[in-house]
Amino acid sequence: MHWIVWAGSHFIGMFNEGGKTFMGLVTGIIPTLIVLLTFTNAIIKLIGEERTNKALRFASKYLILRYTLMPVLAVLILTNPMCYTFGRFLPERQKPAFYDASVSFVHPVTAFFPYANAGELFVWLGIANGVEKAGFNIAPLGVRYFLVGIVVIFIRGVVTEYITKYLTARGEARNKAAAGSDELAESV
């Protein structure tokens, strides 16, 4: 009989703790997220969508900008998962690499712009809370996390673009060989 009382009190306790966590978010991070998102949208409106599109088309021409600036802006402006739509400024052969770079940046961005990937904010907050409890300032960690993220997305973008070129060329060679053998079979 005691186990029923124990289970009942602990069952509701789980929901009480969830409620406390929710209230912490409502009074803590959620207002910050809303203000950051509003700020980002205001910047886009001030610059103008047409100018933004023109700048992105320019950036897509250069390897270093394509796999650093574009994914960073995509994640900051459109957030996860809409950020992948920035790939529309790229030719088909570069879209896989852009996606790889963008998806790799959705965690490092949370150090300074938590609204960009609020669903994964727990990763950064878990690390940051541990660092703070150890008595250290999280700002230098956040800067390093963000900068290393930019280096990683550049490397991933370049490597994925190279792999995509290789696999595309290999597929085209196979298709040509198959088409050649079909022509040979028809002539016989």
C-alpha cells in the first residue's frame, strides 16, 4: 500500500518540477529569444530583402564566403530549420555542401544567438552551467565555440563540395558507359 502513496507523490512531483523548469524559461530565456529575433528581423527590414538577396548571390560565388558567411547569416536570419532555404542561391552541385555547413552551425550559434536553434539550446546551457559552476566566465567559451564552429563549417563545406564533385563525375561516367553499351547492343 505504501508503494501506491510513494508512486502518487513522485508522479505529481515530476510534473511540479517540469512546471518549475517551464517558469524558469518563461522568466529567463524566452524574453531574450523574442528580443533577439525581433532585432534580427528589424535589421533585415532596414537593409531590405532585395539588397540581402543581391549580397547572398555575390557571396555564393566565392568558396570562403559560401561556407562561412552564408551559413552563419542563414542560421541567424532564418533560424533552424528554415536556414537551409538559403541554398536557393546556389547551383545544385553546391547545395549538399551548403546544407552540411549550415546543419553543422546550428549548435555553435546558440552561444550568442539562442533563438536561432532554441530546440537544441540544452547543449550549450548544459556546458555553460558546468563552466559557471566551476567558477569560470562563459563568455570566452562562447566566443571559442562560435569561432571554432565557423572553422568547422568551412572545412565541412569544402570537403562535402569535393565529395559531391567526385561522386557526380563518377555517376556521369557510369551513365556514359551504360549509354555506350546500349548503343552498341542496338547496332548489333
